[in-house]
Amino acid sequence: MIARFDQITFSHPEFLYFLLIIPAMVVWYVLRESKTHPTLQLSDLSMFEDASKSMRVMFRHVLFALRQLAIALLIVALARPQTSSSGQNVTIEGIDIVLSLDVSGSMLARDLKPDRLEASKAVAEQFIKGRSNDRMGLVIFSGETFTQVPLTTDHNILLNMFKDIKSGMIEDGTAIGDGLATAVGRLKDSKAISKVVILLTDGVNNAGSVDPMTAAEIARVFGVRVYTIGVGSYGTAPYPVQTPFGIQLRDMKVEIDEQLLQEIALKTDGRYFRATSNQKLEEIYMEIDQLERSKIDVTEFRRKYEEYLPLALLALGLLMIELLLRFTVFRSIT
């Protein structure tokens, strides 16, 4: 109850001006009292030196104080004081996001540290932790595609599944079209205000049964925005190769179909990014985070409570006490 009084408003604040009557009445009362003292002429006042004032004399001003307090409370009650409670409803289903992650063998290249796949997983995990109000899912693809985690608000499950992702889980290759189509399939029935796929790959589409641009058209039809990320440095990148002498790093040509990724992003009203380093990848996810952050809807609500009744009842009680004292304890004969 006390917490509700942090914000007090008045429905009719103009009535509060009547409180100016109170000091005017106090001045009038003081002036009146100074002129109404009875007088008695005596030749000698010595007999009254030890006389003390009676309780009635000492407390006779209580009647006036009670009446003024009652009037003040009635004026405040007429102004209709109100308290309010307020809060926010955050639309947690505002954005649905599916991460579509390439786990092909080329993601083991070490131009990002410790390699492309682990760097992508680490940054994506931080992105997930910062999106607590969103439903998120995870699709992995290489030569084929697989839904690792369907849309969920339980981000702990999503983060735990990230730990088990590794290259070689499924048939090797780069099926960009299948990876995108599967992600869109997870979003097509969503009622969210914003539906997003973040597709990350480091190669050229060379597998799968769905053409990437056909998957992009499906995404556009269902209102899914696609952010595409090409991972890898320009030119060549060190890649671990098994040799008779153990695993050795050899420079391999980096081949990313940037034109395709740009066209997918353009068709779906998304954006294409190129991540050539761990820092650049982090910056890309931060930018996507900010681009989608404004899509969350927040609804404010406020409930008002009338507080005039307790004041009116208290004022009535004070008036009754004042009348009772006036006609009993402080009764006077005029």
C-alpha cells in the first residue's frame, strides 16, 4: 500500500487553492481571541497569584485546531487525490531469430582464431546471451542440413547445444540453399513482428537440393529478413591437412560466393557482411544486434487508485470529535 504513494496526482487540483482559507481563518481567530478576553476590576490581585489555569483553558484552542484540520482534509478530498502503479510489458515474442551455421570442413581454416568454426561459435554465443527477450533457434549445414535447436526462449539449451557443434557431424559440402530453406521453415509459421535468419558460411554453394536464390525467394514470401556473413580472409588461409608427418597447415585459396550472399540479403531486405578476423566478426554481430534491437515493442500500463475516501472519513471523524468536545468538556454558557 505504501509503495503506491510514490506518485500522487489530483483529479481536480484547482480545489487545493481553497487551502488558503486555513491561514486566513487562523489570523481571524487570533485577532478575535485578543479582543474577547473578559475583564474584572479588583483592588488587589494577590489572591490569584498561585492560581493555575484549568485544563479547559489550556486546551480550549483544540476545538479550533480540530475544525481547521477537518476542513483542510475535506478540501484535499474534494481535489480527488490519486495514486498509481505502472509497469512495462515487453513483447518477448517480438523477434524470432534462427542462426544458420556452416560446419563444413573448410570452417577449420585458421585465419580466425582458433579456427573459423570455433570463432563463429564463440561470437554467436555472446550474441545469444544478449538477446534474452527473443526466441532463437539453430540450424547447421554442410553437404546436408540439420535443425540442431528449434525456436525456443530457453537459451541455456541453445548454448549447451553449441558446445557439441563440430565439423564432420554431417556429410561434407556447402549446401547454402538447404541451410537457408531449413531456417526459413522454422520461421514461416511464426507470429513474431520480426523474423530473422543469420546465415554464416565460408564457401560456395556446391551441394543440396534447394537453389539458394529459391530459398531466398521463399524467405521473402514469408517475411523473413536474412543477414548473410561470409567468413574468411582474402586470398589464402592456413588450413590443417593430415600428412604422414601429422597435421600440418597449408595455405588454401579462400573461395566465398560474395555475389550470391549479397543477392540473398538484398532480396530479403537484409544485409551482407564479410568477416576477415575475430574482431570483425564480433563487430558484425554487434551491428546486427543494434539493427534488430529497435524492433522490440514495449507496452506501458498504469492503474490509478482513488484515495479521497479515507481523507473524507477522517475529516468527518474530526468534526464529530470537535462537536462532542464543544458540547461536553468545553461547553460554555453565553
